[in-house]
Amino acid sequence: MFHVSMQKDVQVTVVGKVFKPNRLKVLALNRTLSEYFRLVKWYLGFNSKSKSVLHENCYEEAKRRFNLNTALIQTARDKAVEVLKSFERNRKDDSILRLKRISILFDKRCYSFSKTTNVLTPYWLTLSLNRRERISLPIVFGEKQKERIEEAFRGEWQFATVEMVKRCGEWYAHFVLTKTVELPDKPETVIALDRGEHNLAVAVAISKNNPNKPMKGQFWRGQEIKRIRGLYGHIRRKLQEKKLLKKVKELKGKERCKVNQQLHIIANEIVEYAKQFPNPVIVMENLNGIRSNFKKSKKLNKRFHSLPFRKLQTIIEYKALLEGIEVRYLTKKETRNTSKTCHRCGHVAQVKGRLFRCTKCGMEYDRDLNACINIAHALTRRMGWGSSDTPELSEVAKCVKH
């Protein structure tokens, strides 16, 4: 069957480490970071979220005041706008914006990246810092990161921006790579994903050929993530009691790496689940404002807020796009009462415990799977699928444990 395709841009970030830079290059990077930080704070002082307004009113003055490449002056402006928008989006009460750290954003105008015949350090990044100063830095990658960089050198990806990040006295280069992927214009299977405190992720499939029969429900508990969060939370409390704050900061990075590893494992399995169906599209709930709207007991709040739902969604989206699978999001209105509505008859009922019991049609169902099917139905209604027949009960769900 012939399907029209549409295109969508996808991007990934590949992180490399600056390998043993000499003292002069480190000093140059530190000077540039300090100047860039001052410039971003200067832009923030205008309290404007418009790049064009800042460019018209501040660009010439910025060139006179700051010893930076003109391209860096413009990326600093963009950084300031992003920081201000993010602050106002997440602002609490009368909090004041305090910029503590920044990374340096280089676009194509002020960096070049090449591969040499040097066996130890084949990858070299050249940065233009100001009107007179350029430095070249050797970059080393892990095995997976190196594979992606090699794909970019073969033309499978395009180099976009490089962000220089200073962390614990070491410098890292974050390469943003982009490419365009082909997506089917008319999906044949909806893969709905729901999230929760008990089950980190739940998936169910609905086919266009039989939209009233959900298929192959699957659960991901995320137990290893909960164990990592609990373990590091306990260690943190003990260190704070002993006032070892430096050790607490060191733990944060280790905890993040371990949690991210688990998120990638789960995301890979979810994408593999979707790939078994013809022309799938993944649908998820838009999680904007989820944390501010979730107000339960202190213990449940802590457990819920420790689960990285938004991060998992981001990883699923880019991994799905790389496989040619589109990802769509539902609005709050479309996902209202998904956990309380019977997916079979549409009756809204109160839910207690892990089982959903419909007082109208008598259906008993796992509450998370029921919510997931309602999310799928929300998208199928938007796409014009479905019929007036009573939905069938789905197949027995499988449980995946890590």
C-alpha cells in the first residue's frame, strides 16, 4: 500500500571531553566564559524576551563593551532570552532571577570541527573566541558518542552548534547534530503511553483496522530508578547531617548518570514495542505544569516528583524519530479524567486501589491500562477513527520488570 511521507527534523547531542588542554588554552576558555557570563547578565538587565528588540537596541553597544566574537555576542543574546523565558515559566511567588553559571554557545560562524590522522587525538575543535584569538582543542569521545560523530563525518548528520561546558574544572564539548527523517503521513497504529507513580510507563496499541480492540498492553515499573533515587536520597541525608556539602554535590552527577541510563533502557524498549506494529504513531500526554498540579500527601509528592517523566518523554521522542516513528502530544483538555473514565462505556467513576471498576457496565480493569487506552482513544477520535460499536476488552497485559 502506498503511503505519503512527511519530513521532520530531529537532533541529538553528543558529548566529548577536552583532552589535556595546555595552560594557555584553559586560560583563554576561562576568560571567554567570564566575559560571556557578564554579557548574558548584561542582556538580562534589559528584561526583554525579544531577540529582535535586543539586537536593534543593544548589539552595537555590546560590541563596544565586550571582547567577544560577534557571533558569540548574538548567541549570548539568545541565551539571555532562553534564561528569561525559562525563569518566568517556572517562577515561584516573588523569586528573583539569579544567574549562577552559563555555558558558551558556538554556532557555525565561530567554530570548525575536523578529523585528523593523529592516532591518540584524531578529533580537533577550533573555536573563535574574539576578534584576535582562536584556539584548537583535542576532543575525546566514548564509544557510542564516537559512532555518532563518525556518522556525521559520513554525512548522515549535520553539525549544528557546539556548547562548551565547564564542569568540576574540566571542559566538555556538547555537539548538537541534526538530520531530517521521513515519517508516514497516515499512521495505521496508535501507541499510547501513560505515566504514573506505580507504573513509570504503560503502553497499549490500537489498530486503525480494529480501533475498538486495544492490543498488547505492556508495563514498565521503573523499579531500578526508584531504588537509585531512594538510595542516593538516604546517602544525601546522612552527608547533610555531617555537613559534607561538597560530597552531596558530587553525588548529584552520579545519580543523574545512573537514572539516565535506566531511562534510555526503558525508552529503547518502548520504541521496540512500537516498531512491531505497522506505521505506528506514539501519543503521550503534554506534561506542562504536571508538578504544580500534583498535590497529594508529603510522602507521595516526594515519590512522584522524583520520577523523571518529562525526561523520559524527551528520550522516547528523539529515539522514536530516529526510527521514523512520529510522536504526538495531547492537550490537558483531551486527557482530562483519563484515569476515571471507563474506556468501554465512557462512564466516569471514582477509582480506589489499582483496579478500575465501572459501576455502569461492570468492567474491571487495571487502572493504568484503562487510562492508557483512553489516551489512545483521544487521538483516534482526533484522527476520525472508530465506530459506534461497544469496545472489546483488550488482550491480557504483559508486565516487564527491570
